[in-house]
Amino acid sequence: MTAIHLGGCPTGKKQFATEEAADEAAGVLTRSNLRRPREDGRTACRSYRCEDCGQWHVTSTPPRIHPNR
């Protein structure tokens, strides 16, 4: 799992150079959260490409559903 810091993302989130690296991080975080759950019950569940920096991040937020797509 390799995070990159090329000037950073304006959101302040950890950046990953590839989708695969972000997916790996999501898996590690999810397994960790299953062993020791967060107070809010959320787990890292997916990666996504950031519109602000173009790199990959990990989120516990479910994907947005776009009804017009």
C-alpha cells in the first residue's frame, strides 16, 4: 500500500497513485474495522478517483447513484 503526496489533495485526503493501491488500502482498513469496529459502524468500502486531484482515495461512503445515467 503506497500513498503519494505530490503537493497533496485539496481535500486533505490520502492519495493513491492507482485504483489497485486504493483498493488494497480499502481492504486493509475494512479488515481492521471488522476486528475493531469504528464508533459510527462504518468501514472503508471502496476506492474512487478524486475530481479535485485526479488521484485515488478510499471512502466508507456508499457510491452515489445517478438516476440519469
